[in-house]
Amino acid sequence: MNTTTLPTAPRTTAPAARAARAMRRLGPGWFLVSPSVALLLLWMLVPLAMTVYFSTIRYNLLYPGDNDFVGFENFYYFLTDAGFVPGMLNTLLLVGSVLLISVVLGVLIAALLEAAEFPGRGLVRVLLISPFFIMPTVSALIWKNLLFHPVSGILAALWKFFGARPIDWLAEYPLLSVIIIVSWQWLPFAILILMTAMQSLDQEQKEAARLDGAGPLAIFWHLTLPHLARPIAVVVMIETIFLLSVFAEIFTTTSGGPGYASTNLAYLIYNQALLQFDVGMASAGGLIAVVIANIAAIVLVRMLGKNLTEKY
Amino acid sequence: MAELKIRNLTKGFDGLEIIKGIDLDIRDREFVVFVGPSGCGKSTLLRLIAGLEDVSGGQIELDGRDITDLPPAARDLAMVFQTYALYPHMSVRRNLSFALELARADKQEIARKVEDAARILELGPLLERKPRQLSGGQRQRVAIGRAIVRNPRIFLFDEPLSNLDAALRVQMRLELARLHQELKATMIYVTHDQVEAMTLADKVVVLNGGRIEQVGSPMTLYHSPANMFVAAFIGTPRMGFLKGRVGAVNADGCAVEVDAGCRLVLPLGGAALAVGDPVTLGIRPEHLNRSETGPCLMEVTADVSERLGSDTYCHVRTDSGEPLTVRIRGDFSPRYGERLRLSLDVDHCHLFDRDGQAIGQPLQQVA
């Protein structure tokens, strides 16, 4: 917080300048930003520092008092843990598939909603958006007990109706099930953003294209999709941030299993900290997750950031 | 060849009739301007011709072919939009070639047509740019270029100049006139600006409330407006109107008693007029003179004046309370409240009956 030397400050006599500097240090500006600065320190820096500290010591809740400094041992054990590689792959698969599903289906559904005039369109819109407002735990439970359940689920009833053997989704396709649940939650977000974006497409451009001989498909391909490039970038960025840390859906349905089949990084860290009580290793895992999230963020900004800053 | 025939065309939105039965013929190579106040249906009429709106009733015929129900692309028309409607993520070159690519035209032919259009509109150095890198006037030219490459039977313009600043508008107006001559094209042009209508048109169509008020050359509209609406709409400042009564009618003229305090004899055949009928006398600012003598003198009170240098437009009020505008020499500016004497140019007076229709057209024809 260096406010003492401002290059544009008017040159005044030395005592006056000193007085002004003192004023600034005591002045309302510093005073007024202090709550937010204090909050940031308290809520971000302190936990981060503590995590870094925990990651370098032996810290297992089962062995209280045994807190020696161990260097990078926790990192070594986390990276070589049997769950780390599947956890990483599952995280990537989960993020990638949900992004793909929500963007592709989002564009198509938004385009259909935009193109079609039918009674009850407003209601359909609300219904399409509503999964977004259901909390992850609840939606995962709905999927688990009402849809995926091999005995009482709707899908099981459907399979039985056609004479097939019902699938135990959560046991046989655990990661796919989680992907379906998370996609169901995040598709509404994509639809919401893309639908709004689609409404801002200049109608005269569409009319000009119609006069130029473009059919609905050509208009979609040559006008609508390029117009959606920016909102799609927004959807991808925001969803990535939240999808990297999916937890509740896994916790309430598969508990990461069977084995590590549906364990992602967030769940692995939880597993270390609160099931194996190894806070030190969980902290190391948390820091690794921070690094991975930052790598993802940098890649995304490189890839899509240009799309966001470019003006039309 | 491009001959457009419109027969009894109607269009309604949600039960509200916007176009109330239009009949119009547009000949080959004509520059036709639709003009009217906002909400008169001129843009809707253009969009009906383009096929962007569905017709409620009536028929549109292009070169003997009924195009009423054809999709826009099949009508062989090109349109220039008010907001230009360029495709923002395509280069100028692709904007120009888009329609031809969709029609799967030969690559060399596309290149040739794009080059031609770029040459006519001086777009050569801009071909690789994106629309956002162009100025308003350049975007406008690209929009026109997009129409030219398609070589349509008719060019449609929907208020193409209204997004440009005043100086550029004058320049583009001249370019459009030149383009019309060069391309020998049939053009339909919608505007609310009567200056554009007067300067560009071979034929002006004045619309009001979804109906055609009058069709004619700009000079016909100026000299022989068919009714009070056209008389007031064409010409700046607008025509002044004075209420009056028919005083006497005989074989070679009819005398009008103007409420504002004068009596004049107009060389009308007295068609269908009876003594005592209420009439309205129309007189343009340029046909009123400040004068102490003359055939028809009227005393008025000066209101504010607008001095333009070459002329002064002096707003006055007659003793009957009706506003009039007078064009006088630029070096004269009456004081507010000053009494002036005006004489009316009898040859340029227009007379309208109680329904606003002109009486005894034409008073005066100019070759």
C-alpha cells in the first residue's frame, strides 16, 4: 500500500508535501479499503499459508502431537498414491465431457427455443433453466433414487418395459452417471447464457442472409455460431472453474467408487483429509489442485481470452 | 428488365392493418422513392416487396411472374439495410461474395464480380478488412456492394443514409444517383427525408397511413400536390395554409375570401364549387412577398425569424391567428411583433376543398 510517491502529484513545498502524505496515510481512502483488505487477508492468505504449512509437516489426526517437519514427503506420497492418476483422469474426463455436452446441447436447445414459436414457450424456458437452481446434493439424490436406482428407478422401469435387464448405473457406469448428473445441472446455465446471446443477434443480418439465399442451416452456421463464439467462451470458462471442484454429486452417489472409478481430485483430497485423517497429505493435494486449476485457467485464457477482448 | 406491378396489396399485424390496399407500377430503370412520415408503412411496403414479410392480400408481380409467395432469395432482389447488416465476422470480400458462394457460383466468376463491385465502389483497399474496422460511409458502400454483386433485377434501399452524418449523407446521395445511372438499375428507395426523395427520385410515392397519397415526379408533387398532406409534406419550410370561403364563381375564375383579410381571384374553372363553400388556400414560403402593392395584400405580425444568410425564413401570424412562413432576402430581418404587408403570388396558390383534396389541378405546370 504505497501511496507516498505519486508521480503526477503537484510539486509543492517540502513541508506541505509531507503534510499531504501524512493526510493520505491517515485519510479516509486507506481507512475505507481496510475492511476488504482485512477480509481478503483473513479468508484467503491465512488459509493458504496454513495449507502450505500443513503440507510440509506430518499431520495425521490419528497421531496427535507427532507433527515433525517432513519437507516434500507429503507431495511425494500424494502424487504416487494409487488414487492420484485415476483421480486426475476422472477430473479431466468429467470437466471435458460436461463442457462438451452442455455447450453442444446448449447451443442446439437455445437455437430451437429461438426459432420455434409455440404456446407455453415461457414455461418451457423456466423448466429448462430450473435444474440450475436445485442444489447439487438434492439433484444427485433425485438421480440416484428416482432415476438410476436399479429397482425403483424410472430408467429401470423403462428397461423392464422393453424386457431388458435393468442397469445398476452407479455401480456399472459410475463416472458416466456422475457426468450425466453434472451435465443435467450445468446445461441450464449454458442454455441461459446462449439463449440471451442469441436474442442479441441482429435481425437485419438474418434478413440480409435470407435475401442472399441462406437457408436456416446456413444462417445457423454462418451467422449464429460465429455470433455465439464469445458467450460459448464465457460458458466454458465459468463451467471449468466450477467443474474442477465437483464434490457433492460424487459424495452422495458413488462415494468415489467403486475403487477409484468415480473419484476426482476434489474427492481424493476429501478422502485423504477426512477419511484417512491425513491433513498433511490432503494439504499437499490441495496445493497440487491449485496448481492444476491455474494451469487450466492459463490455457483457457490463452485459447479463449482473445475471443473475449476482441471487439465486433 | 425489371417491371414491378403491385395490385391491391394489404398487410396487417395482429388485426391492425398497416398497408391498406396499394396499387403501384414501377417501370424498368426507374428510381422510385417511397416517402412519408414515420409509421406510414413505407418500410413495411418495401419488406413486402423483398419478401421479408408475408402478404395479407393482393399481388406482387415482377416481369410478369407472380412473386407474392416466393421466398426472398428466389425473388431476384437485393436490399440495403438501414444498419447495413454486414456480417461482422467476415471480411469485406466474404461479405460481398457470401450470396454467390451460397448459390455455388464458379470461383473465378465470384472473384470477378467482387472485383467489379469493389472497383465501382472504390472498396479495393478495404477488401480484407472486417466491418468493424470501417467507417460508416465505407460500411454503407460494402452494403451496396453486397447488393451489386448479385446483379438483382431491383435494388431495395431501406433508409440507407439515415445512420450517416450530414456531410456524408450529401456525398452518398450523389454517389447513389451516379450509381443508378452507371448500373442502369431499377431502384426502390425508402426514406423519411423529403430532400433525398426530391433529389434522387424519378418517381416519388408519398405514403400516409398505409395508403398512397400521390405518385409523381418530384416537380409534379411540388407544383401540383393532390391534397393537403402532400402539399404540406413536400417542400421546406412547409406550405402555409389559410382558411377561407368561396366568394364568387364564374367561368374564368373563382374568388376566395381569405379569413386572414384579403380577397383574391384564382384562375380556376370553378369546378364543383358553390359560393360559401369552405376552402383552404395553400401558399409556399417562396411565393409570398413583402410588398406594399400587389394583387392580394395581407397584413401580418412577425414572429421569430430564421436567418440562413442567403435567405431569411420569417415566421408570421395572420390576423386570423394562422401561422405562415415567408421567404425573404437574407439581408432583411423583421423585428418581433413588427407589422408586415405580404402579397400572394396568385399563380402559385393552391386551393383545397373541405376534405383536403386539391381543386382544379393543375394550377400551373412547369415543363
